[in-house]
Amino acid sequence: MRPSRAVIVFWSALITILLLIELAEITRSYTLPIQTALGDPLAVVIALLFTSLLALVGAIFIGIWVSHRLWSPSTFTPFEEEMLRMRAEVRDLKKAFEAREAADRRGSTGPTRPPGGPR
């Protein structure tokens, strides 16, 4: 089931907004001076709530990603598919070699010389 275009646009916009906020936080675009933070307890509470909200949203995204990875049916990767094909080829070659070896044993009438023995 594919998500609708509106859902994709909503989540893309939300992620973009959060990335812009994080970029502004990293570049210190809206950092309050320490005097303002200590002098205004409301600013400290708002900053804590804002940080908690961002942490919560991040945890939700990580939870969604982990649950999706755990519960979604997964197929083999291209590498694994190639390894399975190679395994089948080796199995077929082994069967062909054993069949040829058995045919050679049935076809030989006399004793065979051991390798490296006298000629």
C-alpha cells in the first residue's frame, strides 16, 4: 500500500522544517544570551520544552523506521540473489562432476595406476 501524495508532502515538509530548525540551532542563529536565560525562567522552560519536543519527534521517527524494518517483508538483496545463483551453479557442477566420475568408473575395465606410481 503506497502512501498518498498528501501524506508524503506533509512528512517531507515536516522533516524540512525540522532540518532547518536544527541547522539554525547548530549555527546559533537564535541562541539567547546567558543573561536572558538566567533572568527569564520562562525562556528556560520554553527552551527545555522545545528541546524535548525535538527529541520526541526524533525518537518517533527512529521508532517508525525500526518498526518498518522489522515488520516489512523483505526480499533478498541483489548480492544475496547472486550468491544463491552461484550456489546453484556450484551444486549443478558438482552433480555433473560426480555423474562423469561415476561414468568413468563404470567404463574402466582394468585397475588404475595410482598417481605418481611406476609406469
